[in-house]
Amino acid sequence: MLTVLPVLAMGHASPVLEPKTRITIPNVTGRMDHLGVDIKGHRLFVTAFDNHTVEVIDLQSRQTVRTLSNFGNPQGSLYDPSTNHLFISSSADGTVKIFNATTFEMLATVKLSSDADNMRYDNHSNSVVVGYGGEKFLRGKPVRGHGDGALAFLDSTGKKTGEIALDAHPESFQLEKFGTRVFVNVPDHKEVEVADVLKRSALARWPIPTCTDNFPMALDEVHHRLFVGCRTPSRLLVFDTGNGKIVASLPIVEHTDDLFYDASKARIYILGEGFIEAWQQEDPDRYDKIEHFSTPPNSRTGLFVPGWGKLFEAVSHHGTRDAEILVYETR
């Protein structure tokens, strides 16, 4: 179902994000996690964490065209266009399931120790990188004991070709395109861990002294800046990736779970609990908040697709309102 969004929830048009469409997702309850995209096929993959499903949305017809079931709390989805494979990570059973993205036949299941989470594609090794395992805290309280936190490298068939050991559970991580480093949020140790993806070894640990629960992350590789979102208190930390020093600390929307850097506009989009913020990068060390507007409750995850100039926001089922994807166009 498609409805046009004439204005934002606050009743005014944003100078930086223009609401375009609302795509409803019937029969999905509970929170949704991170999104994946098939650029050429114009498809969005939505991990419905509490619903134990992955919803495949055709963005041209703006409808759900397939529901994949029986996941153990799916958290991440990644589409590999070179193989037409869809990778789905799940926290409850620690698996990564690989599908043919045309027929949706399941091709393989990779079993990791626990909590398979964020995924990225590494062009250096042509591998899917999966964060998994390790000690985990939420809101300062342990929810899982010590373990083998790591980034696993998987080939197109699901074979694990290597890993990078970490101190605890990895949340969001970012890979350099022009260099060989990976930056990893490790909130349970209040740090960003830096490693070399070719050597599969640790390089540095950058402490986070002023806040906790550092979950989302984005990278501006050109200006050597790393953006880290904290939840307690709610801050955006900006690291100089040359020396690991924090050059800016800014108050932001609460409970952020996703943030993105728009290189074409030198802008940061931050998705939080019921709000979206946009920050303008005036120079590598200075940032101004240029927008803060409300969105429906239970919305804090999404996806920014730079080639389309579009931001997708996942909004969970709330009351009589179906789960939905809100689509914004940058301007």
C-alpha cells in the first residue's frame, strides 16, 4: 500500500529531507532491525526481529513481494550483487543464512557461536564480514557473559576464511575503501577497536571516556573522520582517524541505532527514538544541527542509499498502525 507523505510528523517540510512515500508492511509486529538493499533490482530487505521474518519489498510497486520465515531474531541483511546471494544474520541462534535472491532457496547456513549481528562487504577480500559473539551489556547490565567476540570473514558459499578477534561483542563497524582498516564499536569495553582486514589483526583501541552504549557508526574516509553514536548520554563523537583523538562531542537524539554520512552533501543523518536529526559538516571539526523532527514512535533504524539520495526509516507496528517504511529524499 502506498500513501504520499505531504508533510513531516511535526507538520512542516524539512529543508534537508523531503518525505516521499510510506510503504506499509502488514502482519509484522515487534521491532525491526537493520535494512539491506538490492540497488539494481530495486528491492529492500527488512529484518523483522521480533516477527522472526525477513520482508522483501519491491520499491517500484512499493509492496511486500516475499516473506522469509523461521529466523531466530534476524538482525542484519546484506545483498551481494556479484553472486545474487542474500545473507541474513540472526542473534538467537548465531546463524548466517544464505539464499538465492531470485528463488529464495536457502543455499547454506553458517553457525557462529552467538549473536550474529551487523554485516558489511569487504572489497579487499571479496568477503562478507559478520560481527558476532562476545560479552554483551545493555543499559549497563550484563545480558551475556564473556565469549569469543569477533568479525568473521565469509566467502560467497559461507565458508569462514578468517576472523578478527575482539574484546567483546561488536556493534556497528565500518571498513575503509581506500585503506585496509576496519573500525569497530565495542560498547562493553567503551572503546572503538581498529584492526587491519588483510592481516586480520588489531591495530589500536580508542577509548570512549564520556558516554556509553556506542552502537551506530559512520565513516567519512576523505576527511579522516569517524562518527560514533552513544546512547548514555546521547552524544555524537567525532574521531580523527589519523590519531584516534575525539575532535567533537555533540548532544543528539536519544537511543540512536543508525546514523549515516552523506558525502555528497557533507551531512550526517541520525535516526533515534521517534526523531531524525541532520547535522551539517562545516569542516572536519565543526558540525551544526540543521534539522530535528519527529517521526512515528518505535523508529530508530533505517538505511541511507547514497546513489539514490534516499533515506529509509523502519517504523515498527504501533497500536492500530501497521509496520511501515518511510522514504525521504535528500535535498
